[in-house]
Amino acid sequence: MTKLSTLCYIERDSAYLMLHRITKKNDINKDKWIGVGGHFEEGESPEECVLREVKEETGYTLTSYRYRGLVTFVSYMDAPEPDIEYMSLFTADGFEGEEIPCDEGKLEWVDKEKVWRLNLWEGDKIFFRLLDEGIPFFSLKLVYDHGRLKLAALNGEPLELFDILKEDGAKSGVTTERGVAHREGSLHPTAHTWVVRRKEGGADVLLQKRSVHKDSYPGCLDISSAGHVPAGADFAWSAVREAYEELGLRITPEELTKIGTRRYFVETEFYGRPFRDNEFCYVYVYEKPVETDRLVLQESEVESVVWMDYQDVLRIVKDRSVPNCIFEEEIRMLGEYLGVYHEGDPGECFRKHPYPQGVEESMGAEKRRAGEMSAEEKRAQNAARNLIIFTDSGDTIVDESTQVFDDRGIVTHADLIPQAGEVLRALYEEGYRIALVADGEWESFQNVYRENGLGICFEQWIVSERVGEQKPAKSMFEAAMESMHLTEADKSRIVMVGNNLKKDVAGANRFGLTSIWLDWSPRYFHCAEEPDWQPDYTVKSPGELKILIDLLEAKAAKEKAMTAVKP
């Protein structure tokens, strides 16, 4: 059976006019709170229907209203075929007339925040969320089975549904949508998987950096793989699914070791909206070999991954030096399982802070990304950094295989390596002093960085054509230091980033700088043929480089602070 109907939420002074359906005995909405509206009469348009129904049920004549969405209800009860209803959803902020009693139930003005505490249909909470978020128009499909929400889809795309849990972790019988669960703070199940590799004297942990487009904790370091348990699913298979979706890592439940369960509650705000994350979590460890260059990252979820020593992870979680959303209790649980956690490790205790480490930093970055400030304003806002960055160009920032040359051998165009532009801009805006230290022709670099707009990021341009020698000659690094007015004492603060072991890494090592090899391109050397070709650090992508720079900066800042307090 197919029906057509309308529903309207009338607004006044930050409140909605709600109808408590308590009058009719055989009412499918019995004891629920809904808006006002009803079914179409023959030949009516949605607008004609809503105007008539509001007048009949409330006595009000609408003078200002908006068509906000089309909601498709599919309801399975005891009949062999489902009931189907297409509901036109409206909001109204203008009306006139006197309110009258409603024979459908009791009318009451309810503050918008208090509406969430009412006895609502779980699907209705989804369109309340969409209205709160200011979505101008949407198509929402809701499927119910004997009153329980079984499926929800927004504009044709499925929404995540969770089983809501009781305090003991048992299922409550209620299913709700992800955004609603985080709006209300409902207890729901999650699965966390830590990918680790043991080594002599310790262990490394694989961390992911969350996409800057995530709806929570954008750009933060996080657990190797983590996610919600979909309604009806179990924890282990959800862990397996998340590892494959986020990392392209194929594992089986049998390869996971459950090391415990945790309860977490975080209340904060993202993008101006409340976020209440109330989790009951199974924590797993995966110890089989993982090669990061073979992982396939889900771009919408994960920006990059990086191996980090367990003690470094513990430190950044405790001292909040690098934005992350990892709980200290959980990283301690992991360390106890691996046998590498020791009581009394330095750092501030997480419990002093209202939500996971790095959230404030993440939220600050989020506000800067909002676009209110220019690059120069952002740079001026950031304090001076401890690290100084020297960087190569070819296969470090731009892809050498895409270079276009004119008849003089000058490069006129080159594409950026994925993430390189974003990372370089971010480092510049965060206050790092950056010098281009590269082999080639001055005009080539001018052409490339004029085209992509990244030239402003370089404080100095040290180019072999003008220096008269190429890397690994120390004259290239001396020229960079001299142009930036740096002294011998500053060498410990300088990192050299490059793609060439023989030139960039060896040159930096011989000159006494910290060397970072960006192992992105298949070109050039990939084995350290000489001792001084061995880099201090290796990263696989610009995204990994940003994580490493953040970590090294935090380490340098801590060392500087410790030096300052020494008598």
C-alpha cells in the first residue's frame, strides 16, 4: 500500500511545535512526538496539503515555509507486502492565527535541543540532524521492520547504522544512525586493530593519519585501523572489514589477537556541531608482516600511514606534541601486551584533559582550514619553529617524469607529487623556514614554482647553476646556511629532504645535517652503497614526511624546553 503525506516543523524562538500522539488508540505513532501534517487529498500538491493540514491541526495559517526534503518510508509489519509512504517534509518560520486544540494529540512548543530527549522515531532523528545541519534539501529513505530501523539512505547513499548498547555491552534492541549516535552520545560498538612489528628491545606501531576531510579529528594520527561495528555485525569481522577498507590489508579473524575491551566517552565539537562519542570497544593486535608500500589507502578516510617506535607513540600521546586521537589507556594496554610499557614514563597524564590528545590542535587546524585567513596571516599566527627545512625539488616536490622542456633544455612545466603541494603549503603556513636546495637551472625552478604557486614557500632558492657545484658538494649547503644567516650551532636544527641517496642524503650527512630520504620514485639509487648514503629517516610519501616533521619538531621543542630549565 502506497501513501502520500506531508509533515511540517513550525519554528518559533528556537523551538519546534511538536505533536505528542497520545489520543488515538490504534495509532502507529502512539506515544511518539512528531510534527504536524497528514495525508494528501485527491489532486493536492505537497504545498496545498501542508497548508491545509497545519490549519486543521493547529489553527495556524503558514506565511513562510520551505520544502526541505522527501522522505521515503518502507515499513514491514505482519502483512506480506510492506507499507510505503512518500512524505514531503517542510519547515515553517512564519504563521498567523490562534492555536487550537488538536484531535490527534497534544501540541507543545519544545526547545530544539530538548526535542532530542523526546520519544522520537529513530529515522526522525536523522532528518532532525539534517535540518540542524542546514541541509537545504535532501532525499531520505527509511526502512523499518516491526518498528525497528533497518536501513537508511541519504540521497541514494546508505548511511551507517549501529546497534545501541546497554551499559553492560549487551544490545538494547535499538538501531540508530551514526550521526545521530554521535549527536546523542549513545553507547555503540567499535573495533580497534593495532598493526605492530616486534624488534629487538621494543616494537614499532603502524599509525594512520586521518584525512583532513573527516567529520571528526581531521588530520590527526590514529590507531592503525579502527571503525564502528555495523548493526547486526560482530566485532572481529568488523575489524577485518575496516582493515581492508582503510588500508587494503587482507586479514582473517583468526589472525587477530584480542587484548581487551575499553569504554570511552568524549564530548567536544567539530565544524560547529556537537560530537559525543560513547564507545564500547574490542581491541585487537595484528602481528603478521606488513609492507606499507603495498597498502591501498582509502583516500576519504586515510591520508597516509607511518611506522613509529612504541615509545615515541606513548610520548606524543602523553605530551600532546603531535595532534592525535589516541587514548593513553589504550596505548598503555598495547604496551603491556607487547611487554614494552613501563610505569613512570615521562609525560602529562591524559586524564588532565577533557578529550583525546591532539583534539584542540586538530580543531585549531580545522578553523585555519576554514579559509578566513590568508597564507601570510596563518604563517604570522604561528610561532617560530625549531626545525629548519632544506628540500630538493625533483621527485621530492615535483614528478620528474612529467617535466616538459623547451628547446634550450629549460623545464617549462612539471606536475606535483601527490600530497606534495598540500604538505609544502602546510609547513610554510605553520611557520617553518624552508629553503630550496636543488640541482638544475634557475629558470627551470622559476617556471615550475611560478606555475604551481608554491614559490612563496621558499625563503631562499639555492640552485646549483648559481652556486657552481651540485650536491653532495658542501658549497650547496653552505650557501643555504649563509643566505638564511644560520651558524654552525644551527646545524642540529636543519633537516635535508631529498629523493637521491648519493646527492641529498650523502651531502646532508657529510655536512652534519639530519637527512630524510623521500623514497617515492623508482629512479636513482635505492641501496646505500656507501656508509654516508644511509639516511637518518626514510618516508614513502609527502604525507609521511609531514608526520615525521611534526614528530621531530615536537622532539626539538621538548629538548629546548628542558635545556631552558636547567640551572
